[in-house]
Amino acid sequence: MIISIFIVQQAGTEKIGNYFGPFMLAWFLMLGILGLMNISAYPAILKAFNPWYAVKLLLYSPGWFLILGAVFLCTTGAEALYSDLGHCGKKNISVSWIFVKATLILNYLGQGAWLITNIGHDTLQINPFYAIMPSGFTLIGVIMSTGAAIIASQALLSGSFTIFSEAINLGFWPRLKIAYPSIEKGRLYIPSVNWALLAGCLLTVAIFRDSGRMEAAYGLAITITMLMTTILLTFWLRKHGISKILCGIFIVVFATVEGIFFIANLFKFTHGGWYSLFIAAIIAAIMIIWRNSTLKRAKFIELRPIHDYTGLISAIKSDNEIPKFSSNLVYLSRSSNKSMIESKLIYSIINKQPKRADHYWFIHIDHVDDPNALEYETSIIVPQTIYYVTLRIGFRVEPQVSVYLRQIVEDLVNSGNLDLTSSYPSLRDKGIPGDFRFIILHRIFSQSSNCPKSTSRLMRMHDIIRHIGISDRKAFGLDTSIVTSETVPLIINTSPGRRITKITH
């Protein structure tokens, strides 16, 4: 059953939702109706809406933290709704949450009414959820609850795909293969994440064996998630002009409630809570290392004025003694400034192997905060020779550079700023356009670097972690293009190195 849940993810959340949606509607309607049927047995249960009873529990019950640890599990599930915003949309989540919360409250009230009216019986051996069901309905209830538990995992799976997709485009994770089974925005599928979650799920089942033993691991993870959400939301409110007083009230109120639940669940650390923190620590470590190493590497990328080399590149274009490398030579540039270019790109064109081409393209990809942005800007450095293109792509848009470049080229041809026809006489007579070749530079940390050991370790870990992701060729949508990969050393010198001494006689 577990394996089948992960296998069906390849179909996409739209097709899955077509089956799961009606089932969950029936599930929550069943919860609400069953609860409503039992409230009449003890109408005073409605006093539970009074928060004073919760305050009394905290003040006068010596084992309040143990009780809250169990009560907290009633609140879990809300975080799954918000993790699925990218797949279902804000409006759908908002409307469904009102319905879901109402039915859950009715069901919990019904269970409470049943427990109070059956004081004196051996209620510890009876599950009140099934006890409030009419006679003969228990089998249907078991089937429905099993199906609901399976479907509930879907929200976490699809939410994981969205989170990893955003982490990739924000620079916190190596690039992974992303599939889009649906034409709807935000609906995606990441195979490597899916199978990694399957392996983790099977390992978790093997370690804990019983779902009751997993409550500690689950509860502690959710409380930390809620606390982090509150902190991040406070920063977001402050950034958008909300006053410090209101932000302070917001974080104090919510952090106090969530902090109490956190303390209650913290006692479960040795009973399984360690497992959640262990997994989180591994993922966080990878994200921190990748982010810091990427930023560190970027600082040591040498940029040079492109206009210092336009004359030489134009001369290479006209030099028939140099074998033509490609009609259109395309480089992916890390420089966000159209007047600057990496020295390694210049080295590749001029020094490593002189590369003659009709047109040279430098493409810079800028990931922007707008999730669905897709736009470009073209600068003509040398007419009919050198072009600089900036692609602005939202963090939820799949980079397909070869597809986007085709459109850009068509726009330049239509505007008269580009003659794409091949320069080979036999092809030019037939009006056949020139070919394209992409050059991808792989910057490998050089052992000759003169930098602190901490930086050296960080760079080596970067080179190890990058194997988690896919190649730049696949990451930028160049699967069907002609791509040449070149390895260049990344030399990080933070202090002057020793110079060799010449021996004189």
C-alpha cells in the first residue's frame, strides 16, 4: 500500500485529486454528522468552547504537559493544507479549511459527549471515534478512516515537491529533474524526491513498527514547524509595513500557545522525537552548505569588461584560418551586468581553443520572486556578432533555455537585428539557418587554492553534494541541444601564496 501511494504520484496531483476529492468530502461529512448525532447526549459539552477550561488545565493539572502532548495531535494536519497552496490555490484552501475545521470540531465534541456519558465504563479499552458510530457502521468507518489516512499523506507529498522546487530556485538545493504532469501552474512532480521519501517512509516503518510509537516523532516535528511559521510570518508582516506593536502582539500570542505545545512535546524527544530532528538536521545541513558554498564560489568568479574583448572576438569571427566551431555559440553567464563577463568564458573562447562562430550569445538567468515570471531582455553588444540576454524566470517556472532562446532569436530576426542564415555557401543559398552549440563550464575547486581549511572543506562538500542534483544540461532544459562541457579550475586565494625562489650561481 505504501509503495503504491508513491507510484501513483507520477500521474500528477490533478488526476489524483479527481479521485481523492470526492472521497475526502464524504469523509469530513461523515465526521461532522457522527459528531452532531452524539452532541445531543450531553449538550453541556458545548462549554468546551470556553478557553478558561484550557487555562485551568495548565494551572491546576500537574501532568498538563503529558495531556497537551496528546491533545496537540488533534491540531496536526493544518500545516498540510498550507504546504499544498501551490497545488490547490489560496482560495480553495481557505474555503476547504472552514469546512474541515467545522466538521472536526463537531466530531471531537461528539466524542467528548460520549466519553462523559459513559463515565464508569472501561472507556480506556474503547476508541471513542468508533464508539460514536451506529451499530453496523463500524466496518464502513474503518474503511473510510484508512482511506483518509492514505489520502492525507498526499498533501505532504505534493507539498514536498513544491518546497524542494522553491529551494532549488532560491539556491538552497542542487537542481533536480522536475516534471509537470499538468498544465496547471504549481502542479509538479520531482522523481528523486518522491523515491527518497518512499525510502525514508519504509525506513521509518522498519524503525518504529507501530504507529503509536511514531506520535512523538510526528508531534515534535509539527510544533517546530508551527513555531518557524510564526517567526517567518512575523518578519513578513514587519517587512510589509505592519507596526512593531502589532507584530509583537502577534508573535507573543501565537508563540506562547505554540511554545506550550512545544514544551509538551519536547518530553517525547527520547521516545521518537529525535528521529524528526535527525532528518531535519541532515536536510538543513545540506541546504546551509549548498547555499554558503554557492555564495562563496560566486565571490571568486572574476569578471572583466566585455568591451575589452569585443574587437578580438570579432577578429576571431573573421579569421578563416580558425576552424568554425559553430554558427551560434551560446554560453550561460553568471554575470548580471551586461558590460561584464566571466574571465573563464573569455578564456574558453580565446585561449583554451579558439572558437570561431558567426554569433556569440551570453545568457544570464535571473530567478525572481514572482513565482510565474517569464521575460527576457536583449542587449546587442556588437551588431550581428555578440548578444547578451537576460532571462528573468520565476522560482516555479521550469528553465527551458533552448526553447526560450528560439523565441528570442525569432524576435531578433523579425526586427532585423539578426541574420540567422548559415554562412556556409551551400546552406546559405537554400536559406538554411545556422546551428547552435551550448558551452557549459564546470568550475571544480582547485587544490592549488590558497585559502583557509574551512573554506577548502566547504568547497569539497559542495563538489560532493552537487552529485545529488542533475547535470546543468538537464537543469537548464538543454537535453535536445548540442552541448559541450568544459572543466575549468576554481582557484580561491584569500592570502598571498609563497613564491618559488630562483637559485643563482
